Amino acid sequence: MALTLSPERARTVGTGAAAIVVVVTAWWVLAATVLAPYQIPTPGEILAKAHDRGFGYYRSTFAVTLHEASRGYLYGVAIALGLAVLVLLVPWLEPLVMQFAVVTYCLPIVVLAPILIILLETATSTSPTATALAGLSVVFTTVVGAILGFRSADKASLDVVSVYGGGPWQQFRRVRLVASLPALFTTLQIAAPAAFLGALLGEWFDRHLEVGVGPSLYLAMNNRETALAWSLGLGCALVSGVAYAAIGLVAKLLAPWSSGVAR
């Protein structure tokens, strides 16, 4: 089946592509002229550095951080969804759960990371601290988004389940879970880049690692390899964007009504 774009979608894609071209062109010109004293590399210099390092370097570097971010993401989302379901089934626990979620959001990473490094120190090729920070980074947004999604269920549908003898669990399973999918997937999209950032910060503080985006950025900074640092930073943006888009694609497949698409 041929892939077709609606006129509105085609205009959106065209506008986005044009904006990228304008930004890259302006960046290239400014970096080569006005901003040259500040050692900001041009896109050409960044691409040349990426070519010199090779795909294998970036694959091995990002693989470690992605592994830590993925584990933390799964742990954090599982904990957050469990807390959100608990709030629905036991409403009086909501203040306690929300306070816990807010605490995970407000904890200062510069203080928490050293503590986690001491508590979780292991002789492995990955960082438990990075995994823990990735998990903590997604708890607050996922708890709030899941609770709001669960509560967006149609009251009439909930009443029908109640009339037929269903309790809170039946209401959740048959009505609330389906109704929450659009909001829940939006929350999971936001959580994906947050988990990657949490893992990256954990690696930055956990200096026993030899491979990963965090240690690679630290070495690039110490060695004044500006183009390499920029290439790693752009790689982080690309990975986060791909994760965000992938979850959005899954949302369109599993909950097409969230975007107005009919099956």
C-alpha cells in the first residue's frame, strides 16, 4: 500500500524540513564568521569528526547509556503505574503517593548521585546510579499523567459497570484503562527523553565507567574536543527524538482514536 500524506501533513513536513535547513545554514554561517572566536564548530566539522570516529564508536558509546536508560525507564514506569492504580483503588492514599512523586521530582541530582554511587557501587560495565536516576526521572510525570488519564473515563460507562455489579477493579479494567491510553502514551513519550537524560547525568557523576555517553563527554571536555562533544550532544538529541517518535507511533497503532484516526 502506497504511503500518502494529507495536504495538512505535507505542509507540516515541508515547514519542518525548511526550518531545519534555515537553522543549519544560519548555524554554519555564524559559526564560521561571528562566532568563530568562541570555537563553535560548524556542522561540517561535526560531521567530519563523526566520520573520523566511525559508527562503531558511537554504537558502543550509546549502547551502554541506552541500556541503563531503558532499564531505568521500565522500572520507573512500572513503579509509577503501580502507584497510580493504587490511588484509584485506595483513594485515601493519594496525598501520600503524590508527595512521594513530588519528592522524586525535586530531589537534587548533584546531591543524590554521589549517595547512590556509594550505595550501589559495583564492578560492572554499566552504572546502577545511571539506571536509578533514569527511573527517578520518569516517576513524577508518569504518576500524574496516569492518574489524570484514569480519571478521564466517561462517568456513564463507569456507572454501567457499577450497575452490573462491577467494583473499582472492574471499572478500572473495563473502562478506565482504555480511556487513559491517549494520556498515558503522551506521558510515556515525555518520560523517554527524561530517562535518557537521567542516565546521562548518572554516568557523568559515576566516574568508574570507561564507556558511555557520560564518560565520553567528560573526556571530550577535558581534551577540548569541541566537535566531538557537539557530535555526542546531537546524538543524544537524535536518540531522545527517536524514542519519543517511536512511542508516538505505538500510540497511533494501539490507540488510534487519540489522534482522530479511525481503524
